[in-house]
Amino acid sequence: MIAAIHQPHYLPWPGFMDKMDQADVFIYLDTVDYKRNEWQNRNRIRTAWGWQWLTVPVVHNAGDKIRDIRIDGGRWQRKHLQAFMNHYRGAPFFGRCMPLLKERLYDRDWGCLADLNIATSELFREMMGITTRTLRASELDAREEPTLRLIDLCKAAGADTYLSGSCGRDYMKTEYFDEAGIRLIFQEFSPPVYTQAYEGFIPGLSTIDHLMNTGDGLLALLREGRNG
């Protein structure tokens, strides 16, 4: 059984969803420190002039865990919906995506950032047809040391293999996995190229850009790239 573990991101990019699809169980790592100016409270969409950040305002202090981060106010929801209207109205799957985004994400009141982020990933998972089981790290017991935490979460989920992002080689103590009897494998991801709403292609955008433009075809594209 393969486990993948990742911090919950807001409107995550396709590489995040690709990792989820490769695993039997995916664990949202909401028990680690929140990091400013990364992907936990913001992501990018396509615009006529390039790309634009969509940011969720939060209240935080140094050392706060992701699960404890609170959202600051509600005006951001209207702004994000308007950005989708402005930039994706002509996209092929706008009519399918927009009602789901509105109902599941932007017509609701959110207090906790982790809850919002997990909701966005769960919505994308359902829209893409990914069947991987998902858990939250805060519901499981694990040690604090970074590599031992990953091992404990794998064991708690019943996994014997851990799928790491490619950057995991830079910080994990890989020998710990051997000692624990957990096989370690790495994700290799190349973003698929597809037709976006505006001329030219910009990689690394939120999965919502892909869903607006390719709809149900996203999962097939990810799997074809992985196997090709």
C-alpha cells in the first residue's frame, strides 16, 4: 500500500493531484508549521497578461501549525469568484466548474484555512475521478522529527511504501525508512501542456486552470505523462 503525504494547499497545482492519484492513501499534513508566501494560502490562475495570485487572507504567528491558521474576513471569496468569471468565462468547461466552485467553496463560511484547503483538494479529486482515500495527519499519532513523522503516518495508515516528492531527497533521512521497513519511492512529475484560455502556455498554475480548459481529460493527461 502506497501512502503520499503533503501539506494542504489552496487550489493546488496538478503535481499535487498527480501525487494523490499515485497513492492508495493520501494524508493532508496539517500538523506542521504554516509557511508564509508559499502555497498554503494562495495559488495562481491564468490571465490575459500572464498570471494572477489568488490569496486567502489569514491571521498567523510564528510557529503556528497549519491546522490552527484562521482566515481573516470574507471579501476574498467574492474577489476570487470574480477572477474566475473574468478570466475563464470563455473556457470550454467553465459551465461545469463554476457552479461547483461556488457551491462547495465560495458560498460557505470558512474559519480554518486547513478546512478550506482540504475542501478544494477534495473537490478537485472528485471532479477528476481520483479514488484515493484521504486522511488528516491531525487525526493520527506521529512523532515530531520530520522523517519519523512521515514513517509514523505511513504506519498509522497501514502503508508499507511512501511516495515522496522529488525534493524529499534534500531533507529526509532516507536510512530511517529502511530501518522501519518502509519502501521509499519518489514522484517524477512533468506538467502536461494543454490549451489555456489565452495564447501561449504557462506551467505551474492551479489545477482549476486545467479543469476549466480540459475538464475530465486532466486525469488521463497526468497518467499518460507518467507512463510515457
